[in-house]
Amino acid sequence: MTGFDSKQPRKRRQIGETIDPKKSIAIYCEGQTEKIYFQELKKYYRITNVNIIPIVLSEQGNALTLTQNAVDRKNENPNFDEYWIVIDKDDTEFPIFEKAINLAKEKQISSAYSIQAFEFWFILHFQYSHDKMERTDYSKKLNNYLKHYSYGKSKNELEKVCTEILPLTKIGIKNAKQGLSYFEENEISLKDRESLTLVFEVIESILKGSNDI
């Protein structure tokens, strides 16, 4: 990838002009929250050089059964450039959660997991934390930060919340990276890494080369 030369003006695409995607990314999601977020991310950053396909696996099952589902889906459609699974640990027992991560790695699916849940990624757009945070407290935390909307699970509510979260993506990435570094530098095992999210890794892959992040 060539670096961006600030001296060269960006070529502006004309309205209606389309380009062929440079890469395609399949993102297997645990539920509608993740799917809506990635759809809004694509719209907000006007991503045209990456074909993002968020695919809802199921809102039922633990991390391992969802990962097995993702493997089956990948086998059915092996033509994407990248495969990601966005899963939560939730109440999954650690040995099962670890099996899910190892299975994904074995099948060349990157894991953007969260401990405990995906909404921790949203919280990191407003604050840094690596402390244990119960997912039952996520909504309350988010509502303390959101200025114009209340956090909810409906499509309309999530789309509105994304309007406040997406402009802060750079902060979210910074805080998530800092949290991962904390656990790594202190040699804390995955079993004891809470709270943590690797969602930033799939975001960086999507926005790679973007001048907006």
C-alpha cells in the first residue's frame, strides 16, 4: 500500500460513480446490534473500496456454537478476502470460549471478540477502562454519555446512537488498544482479561487506508 501524499489533492468521485471493491470482508455477527453498527459504519465513512457483508448468525447459542456456524457459512461461500467473527463471551465458560477462538483461528477466521459483550466497544468511545464491568450495566453507562439519544436495541434506536458513536471511532480504537496493551504488558492470561474487546481490529481492517481515521 502506498502512503498518502498530502501534497496531492484527493480525486473527488462524481455522484453516481462506482468503483470495484478492492477487497471483500464477511463479518459474522452474533446479533442485529452488530449488524446495524457495521452497516452504519459503512455509511458514515462512505466506504466504497471495501465490500462489507455483515451476516447475523443467531442470537442464540454460546461462542463456540456461533463460531461453528461461522465455519459452516465460510465453507458455503469461500470467496471473501477476509472473514471475521464478532462474538461475545457473555456467560460462556472460559474453556468453551477459548475453544471458539482456537477454532476460528484454525479455520482462518479472525476473532473480534468482546469480554463481556459488544457494547463494551461502544463505551470505549467515551472512556478508557480495563476493569471488570458487568454487561447489565452497559446501558446505564452509555446513557450517561449519550447526549441526544437513549441506548436501545431497536433498529431505529441503534441507528440514532451510532450518530453519536461513529464520530468518536478514533477514540474507541485508541482506548481498546490501550486496554489490550495493559493485559499483554502485565502478562494477564485471557481467562482474566476483563473487560476487553478486539472489535477495533476489524474496524482497522475496514478503514485501512482511510484518511478519516
